[in-house]
Amino acid sequence: MNRFWATLWTPDAFKNNPYGWATNQISHAALGAGVAWMLFQIGIWPWSGLGAYIVFELLQSRRGQLWRDAAEDTLFFAFGLAWTLGGGSWILLAILASLLAVGVWKRSS
């Protein structure tokens, strides 16, 4: 079990792994959506979750995470927040799917 958590918290940009990158970014979007819902339910401004997540990514960068990976992770987390706060907007979902498609394509070449 400790190996699972160690793997989960180890920064990885998935440079030559399009499937790993896509599932990683989908997970960040889902996390953002869940955090937005949870914060809204307990009466905290949901966008404050993005600030906390940025701090987390900055801490991860000290563990060897690439800046581009941190930016991508933060972008997908923010999309998850925005999607939840936008009531499940189809436009945001289409943008998210487009970003995922481009990212997978770039890692497949």
C-alpha cells in the first residue's frame, strides 16, 4: 500500500505515455470538480480550492516536477472546478476534450 501512495504522489509528466497522460489529466479535472462541489457544500468559496491546488503544485515542483507538467495539472484542475461551478457546461466539456485530444496527439508523435 505504501508503494501505491508513493507512486501516486511522485510527479510524472508522462512524456511518452499518451494513455497515462490522459488518465492523469482526467483525474485532475475530476479532482477539481469534486473539490468545487465539496467546498460549495460546506460554504467555502470554491475557487479558493484553486489557490490551495497551486500551492500543492508548487510544492510538487520542489520534488522534481516539471513546470509544464505543473501548469497542465493546474489547468485541468481549474477546468474541473469551472465545469462544476458552470453546472456541467457542455462548452467546457468540449474544450476539455479538445485539450485532451491535442495532448494525446502530441505524445503519440
